[in-house]
Amino acid sequence: MSKDLVAKLEKAWPTAQQALVGLRPQTPHLLATGSDHYVQLHDPDLTIAAVRLVADRASSPPRTASPSPSP
């Protein structure tokens, strides 16, 4: 790829990631800074924590808003 195309992709990447996070309320967006594509090798603790977070949320009942108290 040309350097120009790579620069455009790098610039668009954060916006695309935020759009994905916005599809589901309360979705965590974790960044493994200093890692490459193989984050599970470079930062296994972050990977484990992220998997546990997703598993815990999947096994928990969905949160619902509490009804407003009657006046």
C-alpha cells in the first residue's frame, strides 16, 4: 500500500472503532497500546481481563432502568 493510503487508513481507524463501540450501549473499548495485532501474546493480562469482562456481562441478566417512584 502507498504511504498516503496507509496514512488515510490510520486516520480513519479510531472513528471506525468508535462507531463499532457505539452499536451496543456500555461496550468497553480497550486499547492495547504498544502492542501489535497479536495482543494476546504481547499483553495477556489485558486479553484475559477483556475476555472475563465479556463473559461476566454475557452471564449476567441485562440491566434495566428502575421505575420512577410514584408521587
